[in-house]
Amino acid sequence: MSVASTTSLRRIQRRSSMSSSVSQEGNKGAQVVLENTYQLGPREDQRFCTKKAEDIIRDNLHSHLTDAEYNSETCKNLTTQITETIKTQIKTELGNNNRFKIVVLVMIGANWGQGARVASRCLWYPQYDRFAQYEYHNESLFAVGIVYGIYYE
């Protein structure tokens, strides 16, 4: 055996012993090794369904805001509550084996007869990334809910 091959063999042994000691200390149970899937797009059963997302937004806005009056303090807390509810329901709808980043925006404002426009810009891949939105109005407030499903590899 040459000196170069002996030195490289020692380096490999040293690296393997260091990596095994770190993984055993960090994880007490069986170590799970995941392989790359090289999946660049979602499968047909994993696509972001905009219709289901829109139904979830509509149901949550109607259930929380049907008899609500506009008040800045209560609407601030209500916005956070509605956003979290929509996000958890959409994540359960997608299941555990999904590759979508879910972004939920809910805006509530006073309805005093004025016009309002909500705009957003995103950099995304239009073949896989989707969004769903729903608008709600009553006598004292308006609400807009938007859900973005952004595919990541």
C-alpha cells in the first residue's frame, strides 16, 4: 500500500467515526435515511386544489363574521384566529406528504361605503403554484381571504 492511499484511508475512517458518533448522540432511536426523490413537480394527487381552498376560506369567513360588527381591537384578534384556522384546515386537506408552502392572508376593514383594492405580487412558477381567494361583506365590515399554495422542491 502506498503512503497516499494509507493517508486517504485514515481520513475516511476518521470521518466515518466522527459522523457515526454525532448521529448516535443526536438521535437516540433508529436513524432514518431519506433519499432524494428528484421530483420537480407535484404528482396529480398532490396538486393544490383551489376549489377546496376557496371553500375553506368561505366557510371560515362566514362562520366568524356573520354577526360581527367592525371594531379595530376585536378584528385584529379575529384576523389572527381566522388565518390560523384556515392554515390548519388547508394543511390537513393537503395531507402530510405534500410539498406546498402555504401562505394565508386575511384582511378585515370597516365598510363605510368606500372602495378598497387588495393587491399582491409573487414570484412563482405558474405551472404548479396556485392561489385561492374569497371576499366577504356585511353592513359594517369587509374581509378578504387569500391562500397561496407555493410548490417547493
